[in-house]
Amino acid sequence: MTKHKEFEELIQKCLDREITVDENISLQLHLSQCPDCSLFYNELVSAEKEIIDMVEVVPNHGFNEAVLARIKTKKVPAWAKIATVLGSAWVVSFLAFILIPASRDLFTRILFSSPSIVKAVAKIYFVGSTLARIVTPFAKSQLNPTLLVVSILLSVGMFIFFGKLFSKKETVWNT
Amino acid sequence: MRELEHEKDIIASAVEGDEHAYLSLLNSYKPRIFSYVLRTIRNYHDAEEITLDTFVRCFKSLKSFDRSKTFSTWIYTIAHNLTIDFLRKSRKHYEHLDDRPADEMEIADTKTKEPATDYDKQVKLSKIEQAMLQLAPIDREIVILFHKEEKTYQEISTILKIPETTIKTRLHRARLKLKELCTG
């Protein structure tokens, strides 16, 4: 501590990089005349210099590689997860609808047991059945080997497609 | 100013997935962040883990980084938050805003807990390093951020989430203590 509180505060202000030009002139003038304040100032400046000169430490060799490996990890986007769930549900219901004749009757009964949605379902059914007739001329036929093979191939294709989505990486390196 | 512009270009490249840009940021900030964390928690392995997590978190959320702000302040904020989380989880004491003296603090002493091989990796503790150990962790952070990293009070306030006036008071007190320890 110095005897001159006012200049001690100015010294702190100087180290805070907040001293004005006029204050600095006043401080330097005082320091040239007061050994106590001069010693106080020099010791603080010396401590500051030692802090600045402190050695920077580096982590282990291989640190960069560890960071890059962590950010390269596969991450499945949210939309891919949703698409997979919906796709799988579609495949299962498609197979059930095609392969189990009773499911079609059950499906129709459940739908038509609620009169409020009959109209909406009828519209969807009309669009769906029209599309089905165009896309699959054999949609109304009973189970046959061709239909079975097409269904299996379609299902395998869907699983491969969604499997590809899972393997998509979040980060692509442009090296 | 030119350096900051260059850094912004590097960040933009990193967002695009350029590995060289990531390495450039790593090489630029790795020693500073690691030293900062190490001087706060005083344990080489834990400091390394926190530094790694800092960069991983930083790079993974780089897209959301507001480029009108300073990258350096942002990454120091992440490092500080992870350090605090670590100390909280490991139930180590971290003096934040109270006025308990530093000698009441439990500071992990790597000399007694780490194997000899880790000594080689640690920096030789100089007089100022020993004096820094006598400071509370929060004061050490303030001193390093202000004097070594040349952060402004405003930036330190953002990183540590402490009012600027508190930072100034603590820094003044820490300076006097360091001076006494170094000269005494």
C-alpha cells in the first residue's frame, strides 16, 4: 500500500487500460517524485509482465485428431429418423394389406364404423384406388406369386433406401 | 482487424466442413484454451478432457455462432461453462461471488495425484504460477482473461456472467495479492 491513495487508484486504472492522457501525465510526474508509489507501480507492472509471460501449455499429441474424430461421428438427421419410421410402417401395412385378405375387411369395418369420417375416407379411397389401378393393375387380385415377389422386392428396396439414409454423415470433409 | 476478418473467413470455411479450417482454429486456440482450463482446475487429464469437449461443442454448434460477435469470447464462454460443470459434478469447490479467502479453497494438486509422466507435460511452476495458485479460481480466470488474453471487462463479464464492477474489484484485489506473494 502507498501513502497516496489517489495515485494507487490511478496505477490500478493504468493497469486496467482505462487511464486518460492527462491522468497518465499526472501519474508519471508523481512516480518520478515518490519512491513509495514508484516501487508499488513497478512491482505491479512486474507481476503483470510475469502473468503475460506465463507459458502456454499444449495438450497431448493427437489432440487435434481426437477432436476431428469426435465431430466426424455419424449423426442421423431428425428427418431421416421420421422417414424411417414412416417408411417401415408403410412397408408393414402394405404387406399386411396385400398378404392377409382378412385385414382388408377389418380395415374397411373399422373405418366405416365411424360415420363422421366416411365421406373423407371415401374421397381418399377413391383417389387411392384410382392410383392403385394405374400403378398396380393386379391390386385387386388375390395373392399370387408375382404379387408376392413384387411386394418382397419393394420392401427390400425400401429398407435399403432408408438404410442409406442412416449411413449419411453429418459432416462431409472438403479436403 | 485484418486478423479478425481472416478468422471470420476460417469460421465460414469450417461451417462448410473444411477440415483445414477446423485445424487452423484448433491450432490457434488450443494452447490458450487448454492453459486457461488447466490453470483453473489444476489437473492435466481433466483439463485435456474439458478442452476437447470445448472444441467438439464449439465445432458442432458453429453454424449457430453469431458471426457479428467475437469467436474468442464465445469459445472461452464454452470452456468456462464446461469447467464449472466439471467442478460441480466432481463436487470441487469453485468460489464464485463470495468473499472466502483463497486458502480455504480446495485446489486439486496435480503434484500428489498425477503419475510422474504427467509432470513432464505440465508447465514448470514459476513464482507467478505458485502465486496464482493462492488465488481463488474465479480470480485466476479474471487475471488470465484480462492480462494474458487481453479481454475487456465487457468480454470477461460475458464469459463469466459476472457484473463488470465485480470483475474490476476482484481484479484489483487479485493484483495486490499477486504483488505481495511475488515480492514477499
